[in-house]
Amino acid sequence: MTAINLDKQFISEARIYSKAQSRSVPKQIEHWAKIGRIAEDNPDLTYAQIRSILLGMEDVKAGRTMEFQYAETEQIGNKNKSVK
């Protein structure tokens, strides 16, 4: 583990958010860093999208998935019709 110096105001804000999110202050800062890194690597994603992706990844790790079922469709005029 490496010690780093952070602005006192930043730590105070992290403390408030950490209590609201039931995290330790270091874990809150780690969370913000993770989100920030993902946002920088994917500037087209919103925070809501990033959050949904991370939740989905945790669902997969926990085995909370099921096979996607879809019906094939064919275009008939201006209407789609299911093919069975």
C-alpha cells in the first residue's frame, strides 16, 4: 500500500459520501477513482450507463444470469411479424 497526500476538502467530501454509501473513506476514494478511470476511457458513456455495466458485471460474477430468448422477425410491409 502506498500513502498519498490528498486535499483536506476532498477527504471531507469523501467522508460524507462514504457514510451515505456505507463505505470506508479509502473505499469511497477508490470507487471514485474506478468510475473516473472508466469515464476517461469511455467518454461516450454516462454515469448511469457505467453504473449499469458495473452492476451487470457483478450479476454475472454472482451467477445471476439467464439465457436471452428472442423471436426472429421478418419484415412484412411496414410491420414486423414473429417467425416461429
